[in-house]
Amino acid sequence: MKIHVYDTHVYTTSGQYIHFDVLVSDDSVKHVDKYAKQYLASLGVQIDNIKQSRCNFCHSEVANPEVQENIANLGHSILRL
């Protein structure tokens, strides 16, 4: 399975820096921002607490089995960096 990697950087109003990748298939590219926001919410970071955010396409690669399973079940996978 070929996936697309979106390099994501977030700075919160409290100064916290969060760096993660959103991994998606061709079918889920349009939902990258939604998946990033869901992940941040799972960390307790609300949208109104974000000072600066960037989510850019980085590259495409072949997914490992764990990422493939996450994408099959959730539509995406998150890699915390």
C-alpha cells in the first residue's frame, strides 16, 4: 500500500510544540486536516489553544503492516515525532 506523509507542526498558546506525521492513502488525502485536529484533541489540545500550525505534504512511501492496518480501520495513521 502506498501512503502519503503529511509533516505536521503545532505550537500552542502555552508554548507547547507538537510534531507528528499524518499518514493517509489516496482516498483519505482530503481528510488530513480533520485527522490532525482529532489527534490534537486526543492530546487535550483544543483548536482555540493553537498559536501556529502547519501540515504539509512531505512524501509518499510504502506503508508497513501496522500503518496499513490503522489506515484500513481508521482511514489514517499518526506517527508522533
